[in-house]
Amino acid sequence: MKRRVLGVVAAGVLAASMLTGCGSSNEGGLPKTIEVQVPAKAGGGTDVMARALTTKIAKDAGINMNVVNNTDGNGVVAMETIRTAKPDGSKILQFHTTMLIKSATGVYDKTAADDFKIIGVSQGTEKAQYTLVVPAESGMTDLQQFLDKAASAEVKIGVETGGTSHIMAGLFAQAAGIQAKFVEAGSDTEKLTALVGGTIDAALVNVNQAKQYVESGKANALAVVSNGEEGARSTVLPDVPSMQEQGVDCTFTTLNLFCGPKDMSDELAKQLYDYYAAAAASDEVNEILQPAGMAMEFVPYEEGLAKVQEQQADINSVVETLGLKQK
């Protein structure tokens, strides 16, 4: 009887080990349940990414993963929830470049690179996600024409103040050596409406949303913004040359950030990274993300922190130039 009881216990331990992938969480394995804080509304792009990835990881690792949409404090509450959590992997964060912008502007007084463990960094497989568009009635068809106009008159570029489009527009103006007035225009959809309505002269918007305006003849796409790969074009608007091709060295990549508490071990972070990278490369996840233009690839684990530090420095510089730093 005693041997039988021991055998049942041993079998139970083995089953638990198989479910977690590497034994119990006390011995370096993944927790049985992981909460993923996502500072974005349910149904949005970041939320869709998070749920596609966690569903696959939960299946592969035999664990539970719960996505918590937490937009309190414009994302600050979610970030602080993870920064102050136990470093056992039971709570992690999925956010994006906006986290770095919040740090640069002073909305958040901590940084991803210094105050969190960078578990992983991914970026879209689309090599150029944004395009500079102008009203079709402007008659402009290439970037140089826009630069010539900016040299002789004030141009109004629609942005979402303090957001990614504002930073990108600032980077573009710096690289092109032009003066521009940045006008609050809201989301990409709202920017395109303002563009057609003639209240702004240009905007940087996602290529997927710009496509219908370009194809309907309402807007002209002058250049796409590559993600850093020399002269890379968009597969959505393949005939539109990149800014680099037209002599303006402006690139921008929206990074997806996966973070844990600062004291999380490298071993645990790498284990989580491996699951995330495998999920992002899987057919199951790409069947969801690819049609929406959200497919992603992870940079090597060892390069993640440097990638974040580099983009944080670039954003800090633009924020200072634009005067967006909170006093």
C-alpha cells in the first residue's frame, strides 16, 4: 500500500512537471497561471495580439494565461502593477513604443530599460508600416514636392499629440530639415478625414488605413517610413518609395514590449521569451494576425534590451525638440 501511494504521488509530480514544462514554479518553471497586463482596450490591435499569443502559449505550456485590459492612468497603473509584482513570472506586461513615449514625456517616471526586465521585443513583419499622405487635390506625387512646399510656406501635419504619430512626424521633420506645424488630428481615421477635408496638409498614417484613400483617389501617398531596413517598402503600397529612397533618412519601428519585474531571473525571462517567439512564428497565431497586418517577429533575446535603449534615446531627443516634456 505504501509503495502504491508513493507511486501515485510520483505520477502526480510528473504530470505537474509536464504541464508546466519545467517543473514547479519554485524550481524555475513557469507559474501555472500568468496574468498579462495590457494597457489597451479590449478588441484593439494590442489586445488582439496579446490574446492570440497567450492562447497559443497556454496551449503549448499547459498553463493558464489571463489577459487583463488595464487602461487606468493611461497605462501607468498596469506598468506599476508589473514593476512592483513578484519576480516569479505570475504577472507580466505587454505594451509597445507608447511606453517609451510616456517615459520620455514624463507621464511615467520609470523606464522599460532601467526599471523592468525586458523579456522580449518584437516588431511587425511589415517592413514599412506608415506612409506620408497628402490630399490628392494638392497635386503632389513625390516627397520632394512636399519638401519644396515646406521650404516656402508653413505646412500643417496632423498628429495625435504626444502619441506615436507625433514622434514620427518630429523625426521626419528633423531628418528632412523642414519646419512644420503639428496639429492635433486624433486617430489615423480622424487624420484621414481631416486630410480630405483640407484642415491639414499631410499626415503619417498606417499603410492599411491609407490604402483605401489612395486607391479611391482621395489621397496621394508620397513616401513610406521603413522600419530600419535600408529602403524597405510596404507590401500594402508596394509602388510607394521609402523616405530613404528619396533622400530623407527617416525610419521608425513600433516595438512590442514584453516586460516583467526588474528582479525576474534571466532563466525565467528566457523561458517566457522562447514561448512567445515560438507562438509568434506559429501558423495558429499568424492566421489571426496576418490578415490584420499585425504579424510579428521577435528580435534575439540578447538584443532586446539594447533595442529598447536605442529607441528610448531617439524618442527622448524628439520629445525634447518638440517641447513635449512635462514640467
